[in-house]
Amino acid sequence: MQTQSRTQSTETGRLNIQPLTGAMGAEIDGIRLNDLNDETFAAIQNALYQYGAIFFRDQDFTHEEQIAFARRFGELEVHPIVNGLEAHPEIIKVLKPAGDSATFGTGWHSDNSFFERPSLGSVLYGVTIPPQGGDTLFANQYLAYETLSDGLKQTLDGMIAIHTAGPAYTSETAKEKYAGKTPISYRWSDSVHAEVEHPVVRTHPATGRKALYVNQMFTQRFKGWSERESRPLLEYLFEHSCKPDFCCRFRWQPKSVAIWDNRCVQHYALDDYQQYERLLYRVTITGEHPEPRSGE
């Protein structure tokens, strides 16, 4: 990911791109996401590939417009566990009431890595935002891989990791959600305990770059290794993958939109705003089967 500030011209005007950090992330202004021609959308998609996560202010999305915009990236997911809106099952209402602790996405993770086809990315729209707190952190997994030693790269290249939703979706806070008495509710699915295999180092289909692909929320062990054998190396990779040097931080405002590339980025929703309400709407795009390191 490159972080040089630039302005790109399209038929609809100027696309102003301001990088957030030296590692990743950029804010983009000068456009309306619910009114894009194909050229401008292609520029947005290229910016996503370049910066990993991109952010927009002062957007007005109806549910239908958010779905239509996200669908330009690909097929949309209906989550097998987390309930979506009744009228729009593709949209998850991410509501944290005032006085409650946040319990959704509060840990470093790659969305739905326990799917056979993990999420390509998400479009998250902010509606009610606390006056402070509730930021989202993002971490560049290209850098996480590229900064490993040559010896560890050789060890990891070709390795397979086992991912499952089990621990995250059977925790004490998760159990409450199955009862339907919480703002974000779950329904039981066999996918909770299913295990899937993905390469530890995956190649991005659009950029051809290699990214580390393990996360503390869903990665349980390496294929052919026991959990006890896997734990020391996984713990090292979990810590390494989200070093501050690899990260950017997005401060939400009402009508902000965040889009991230789940194939090369992890994220973390901070829980530091207990006294305030926070409401966002998330639409997630279906991805492809992760490919291993080029040349494998």
C-alpha cells in the first residue's frame, strides 16, 4: 500500500485522496457514493487496493443505496449467524446502546475467515456516533508478512491454518445474542463449529501481493499441528500482525463510510464509549477462496 497524497481527475470531478498514515488508509472527498459513474467507481476500487481501507465523510445512504453501492464490488453476503434487517437481510444493524459495553468486533480479526469464501470486504455506514470513542483500528497485513524474517517466511509459506467461529460465537456475550434479547442478535447455525482451511500466507487476487492471513478471533491452529503446538507461533503472529507501525485509526462522524479490503487488512472496534449509543449499518461482500503464496 502506498500513501502518497494525490488528486485524481474523473468525469465527475476531482477525487481527493488524503493518506491517514505511512502504513495504510486514506480519506477521500469530492464524490457522492450513491451517484457514481463507472470511471469514478473504478478509481475508488483502485484506491481500496492501494490503501487497504478508505473512508468518506458526509454521505447520505438509504439502506437501498448502501446495498446498491456495495453490490458494485461483488455478490453480497447474508450472514449465517448474525441476523440482518428483516427487510434487508444483507444489512447488519451494528447497534451498541448507551450504558452497554461493545461486544461485536471488539478484537483484532479478519471478517468471516471461518467461511469457505471469506469476505472480500465491508461497507460500514455511521449513523449515531458518540462524541468521543468508538474509533476503528485497521492493520496492514501486507506489511505484517513483508516484515517477517526470511526464515519465518519460508516456514509459513505453504502452511495451512484452521479457522472456526466456535470460540467467538459461543462466548458468554455471544450466548446472550441467541436469545434475541440483545440489539445484535444471532441464530444458531452448524457453521458455528465448522472448521475451514486457509493458507497462512495468501496472495491478493487483484494486487498479486502476499499478506499474512491469521487472526486471533478465528484462527485456532495449523493443519497437522495440535493446538498446544500451534499456540506459541500463532500468538507471535497475532501480536506481530497488528503492530502500531502497520495501523491506521479512523474516527467516526455521522454519515461517515468505511470500506476495507478484508483480504489484506485486519480491524478492531474499540470499546471505549460505554456511556454513549453507537449505530452503524454494515454490508459485506462475498470473497473468493484464498489463494496461497504465488508459486506454491
